[in-house]
Amino acid sequence: MLRSKLLWAIILGIATSVLLIEAKIHLGYNPWETRIQGALVWPGTHLVTALNTDGTLFQGWTKFWVGLSFACNLLVYAFVWLVCLWILGAMFHRQQPYDGGDNTFVPPITR
């Protein structure tokens, strides 16, 4: 089950990151849309801002910094989706605790 959750978390993290890039390209300069989009890409932009200071080795490499920002957002959102899927799985498992076949209250019937 862990592999399945991890796979879905990676897929949903990629989808979220791609949707953020598409929103950046296609949305206008509405203040609300810019504010929402800025909050969603916050992890990657702060990492790049912290690393890309004056005098760094990769100072002029904008494609590298865009890729690093995308990768950071991808990892953050994959982790967020993994936690959400883990919480949902725990909630669904707790609804029906005796469906697993491990009923400890009644001994198994042997014939």
C-alpha cells in the first residue's frame, strides 16, 4: 500500500507543479491570481532566493534556477499529497476496523 500511496503522491505532485507553471503562463495580472500563485510557488522561490546571491557560481544561469525551483516545488507538493493520502487512508481504515480479517474477539471456527 505504501508504494501505491507514494506513486500517487508523485503523480499528484507533478500534476500540481505543472498546473502551477500553466497558471503562471496563462493567468493575467489580476492581484488575487498573482497573490494565490505567489503563495503556491513559495517553497521553490525562497530556496532559489536563498541560494542565488551575489557572487555565486551559478549566478547567470536562469534555466538552472527555474529548474531548481520547479524541483523543490515538486518535492514539497509530492510530500503534501503523500501526507494527505496517508491521512485519508488512515481515516478509511478506521471506519471499518473489523473488515481486515483479524478479528481478535472471536476465535476462528475450525471444522
